[in-house]
Amino acid sequence: MEGRKGRLIRSLRVRLCLFISLIGVLFTGLFCVRSYDTALEEIEAYVDEELSQIASVVIDYGLLIPKRWEEPLFRHGFLNQGNYLPRRGMREGIAVGPVPSLGDLFFRHQEIIIAPIFSNPGEPLYLPAGVDDGFYTILIADKRVRAYVATNRSGVRFVVARPMALVESLARRALLTELFEFLFLIAVFIPSAVVLISLMFRPVHRLARSIYRREKSDLSPIVDEVPSELDALIDSLNRLFRLTYESIRNERRFIADAAHEMRTPLTALSLKAQNFDEKGLNDEQLKKLQGIREAIRNQQELTNALLTLARSQCKDTGSAKYEEIEVRELFIEILDALGELADAKDLDFGVAGIDVPKVYSSKSILRTVLMNLCSNAIKYTPAGGKVDLACFIENSHCVLCVCDSGPGIPEPELKKVFEPFYRVGADTSKIQGTGLGLAIVKASCAEIGAQCRFQNRKEGGLSAKVFLPEVKTHAGD
């Protein structure tokens, strides 16, 4: 038998869930990566815009950029006084104090700096001489710096720079945001996809349960609403049901015709056996004659049962002729027909109660059902026992019940007793029977839309209940 793992591998729903989840994860991941790249580009553009705006303010508003920031006037941190400062009152080579440097971004922990493009003495050259105006990313103290080189209206060149730490911080934040969004989307998308696919497959499961709950004899077309993709499958199943029904119907007609044809010769044999002159026969010959008569009688009973079963199975549900039935009169007919058989075993065969005087159903079919149920009860109830008929309401259904004080039926075999030719304890039972009585009961009940259920009684014995659906009941005579 196929295991659960094998069923999961073959499951279309599982495959569809995995495929959609994989596609969702892939596209969500690509979307998050693209969003991260876009955010990073926007952050870098923001930093570049900030630097260029600062440079524009310096240029447009004529902010002072000292001449000493321009090569070759600036030499090793000192000014050449002859080229820039007045000689009077100052000595040559006087130091003029510190000059801003790109290294101050980290050594003095500044966020943004405006400095000459040349480094202070002892510092590495961050930007080469003659570099064009524009944006550059340079490395200072093993850290990335974004710099913008510009030239003011006086021809003095300067650089506006800031560490890339802000960009990296915002990038990390954007990355974490996209990662959380990715995980959130996956946590929402995959369960949602599984739930939606499961909901989409509910009509299929509902159809499967509907077919599974059908009776073996129910070959009616499937009319359930299903997705259009299953139309071809439903059409194929309905065609199979139709062909199977026609085949079974033909077989039942053949059995009915064969049984009918067998009745004539069996009747003739029975008459001849009954009219056989017993005078002059010894005991052994009389015993053989009695055996012949018994065999003919058994064969007639089997033929009649086959004919009744075939006729019941060939009829459609609801095709029976319905009428108002007096339950008391129906029970009296059963008692009269089987009274002698019950008396022969000294059984208490009677009516326990009639709570519903009248029912609306097919009298001939109900008579057939009750005759077979009572006949079985009488056969299997030990001598001196009891068989009762009753009519009452149970769970809003009118119920015709046959109860006996016999041995009952083992629980595992309760569902098998309606199968044709199946007999409880057939190999060891000494009770004669065809094994078709309960099959006739089931077919007859199906013909009028009723159900027959057996239940072992706690006090001993068996109760056979026939539930009549949608039956008109009358409270009085």
C-alpha cells in the first residue's frame, strides 16, 4: 500500500504549492534586492547632492577661500609672505596656523569638511594634482570618503567631503528593512498560497467524498459543481457509470428472465412429485421421494427469490406505486402468512405496538420487506422465543421494526448480511436458506428510498429497523 510520502509526491496540490511558493520566494527576493539597490542609489545620490549643494553655496555666495589653499603658495604648512601677505610687520616664514585637511574627518571626527585638495605635510596625498572637478570616492584611514572637487570664481580649488559612514549606515538599515520585508512577505505569502490552493481544491475533495459515500448500487450521474478543468473527467466518469448501469441492468434482466423460465418446469416437477402415487413404495423409496420433493421446493424458493431480487434491482428508485397503508392491516397480513411457521417453533409472534397507524408508501414492497425480515427472525429464533412487529417514530422518521430474541449477528458481519448469497455461519448453520432474503430487503428498500439497519439488542436478540424517509404519517385512524 502506498505510503504517505508517496501520496505527497504525487499530490498536485503539494506540487502547486511548492511551485507557487518557489516562484513567490524568487520574485520577492529579486524585488527586495532591486529595492535595496534602488535605496542605495538614492542614498548615494542624496550625499552627492548634499556635497554639490554645499560647494554651490561656497561658490555662489562668495564664501572666503584663502589664497594660501592654492599651490604653489602653500608650502609645508607655511605661507610664502612675499606672494600673499604684506611684508610689513611680519617676519618671513611665520606659521599661520593649521589648514583644514581631509584627514580631519576622522582625526577630528568631523562629519563634513571643506578643505584644499592638497594634504597637510606628513599626510598622504588623497587627491592627485590636476584632478578634474567632480565626485570621487577615496580611502582615508581605511575608510571610504565621498568627495566633491570644485573651483570658485577666483580660481581657488577646494573639496567638500564627508565619510561614507552615513551611506553605509543607511544602506545597512535599508538592507535590514528589505530583509524583514522579505521574511514578512514569505511568512504571509506561503501560508496564503497554501490556504488559497486548499480552498480551490475543496470542490474536488467534496466530490471525492460524495462519490465515496455512495452506495455500491448508485450509478447515477455526477451533477456536483466542479471547476471546469474537471469537466472532461466528470464526463468520463458519467459515461462509465452509464455503461456500467446498462451492463448490470442487462445482467439482472437476464437473471429475471432465466428465473422466470425456470419456474414453469419446476412447477411441473413439483406437481408430479406431489401427485406421485405413494402406494406400493417401501420406506426407503418414500424417503427418496420426500428428498426429491424437498429439493424441488428448495429450488422453487431459490428461483422465486432470484426473480424477486432481479425485479427489485431492475426498478428505479421512486418508480414504485405509493398509497396510504393501514399499518395494522399490513401487520395482520404478515402474521397470517407466517403464523403457521411461528407456531411450529412455539414462538410468540405478534405486534408490540403501533404508534403510527398509517403510512404513505408502496404496500407490496413493504410487505416483501417485512415478510423477509420476519421469515429470517422466525428461522433463527430458538423454539419458545419471541418475534415482535412494531411501528414508531425515531429521529423524525417512521420506523417499521422487527425484533426477535434470537442469537443476533456478530458485529463484524452486520455490514455483510445484505450481500447476495451471504449467510451468517453458512458453513456450520443447520438452517436452510437461499441467502437472498436480506439482499431482496436491501433492493426493495432502495426502490422506495428507505433504509434497513440491523442492531444487536442489549437484552439479547436482533432488531431490524426500516426507516421510511419523507413519509406522510397520520396521528389517528
